[in-house]
Amino acid sequence: MNRWLLQCNPAVWDIHAWRADGNEGLSEWIVGRHFDDLSVGDPFALWVGGKQAGVYAVGQLTGEARPSPRKKDGDYWKKTPNRDTWVVPLRVDVWLEEPIPKRELASDPDFAKATILRTPFAANPFRLSFFEWGAIERHLPVAREGAGSDPRSN
């Protein structure tokens, strides 16, 4: 199983306005690499960049990557893709009430060298190591309250 970080650039797609309008159901995400490695059941974390960067949601991939026509519709696109893209189907399991801030994850030794911190402008998705994923799980609100299991035991 692979673990992924999917990044949203709010300067390209305004996820904050999308969420403020009551939307929650993401069904796919644009990807630009690792097409053959994305598999059903792989967990992902949704990273939103910008001034308040961090993890905003977690979920699972529900299918394999596939080509998709260029997105043209929607009020939330600030910059629409200028070519056809690839997408991966997914399901968001949890939208976090408060995101896990970038600074918090960057200070975790298991996440400090994550690709998203070193090359944030790379194409989606970002592969996460076992330890990087464990760091995200430890910082989830459920884990903070002691209700989660130790990700290293999985």
C-alpha cells in the first residue's frame, strides 16, 4: 500500500470558498505523476497550501488514475488547467475542524523531510513514507485525544 499527499493550491482552485459554500464531497483530484502507483484503498491526506498551509482532510483513493478532459466549469477555479489532465477518484473520510498546520508537521522529525516541504511546487501526488504518514496520523485530533491507535503498529 502507498500513502499519498494531495495538494491544493488555493490560488488555482479556491477550496476555502468551496467549503464555505457547504461543499464536502470530493470525488476526484487532479494528478500529474505516479499514475501506475495509485491504487484503490490507498490513504491520502489533503494538503492546502498558502498562508495557512497544512492537512485539511484525510481519506482513501477509490479507483485508479485515469485521463480526464480539461476542467472548464465551476466558480471556484481561479486558473483552469490549459490541457487535459489525469484524475484519481477518492473519498474524503474526515474533514478536520482545524487543519494540522504546516509548522506543526514540519517540527515533527518523522515529517520534517517530506517532499511537500522541500519541493512544494511539484505535481500531485506526493508519496509519503510510512513514517511521514504516521506523523500525520499522530497529529490528527483523534490521536491527540488518545482515541487513535499507534500508526507504527499497523
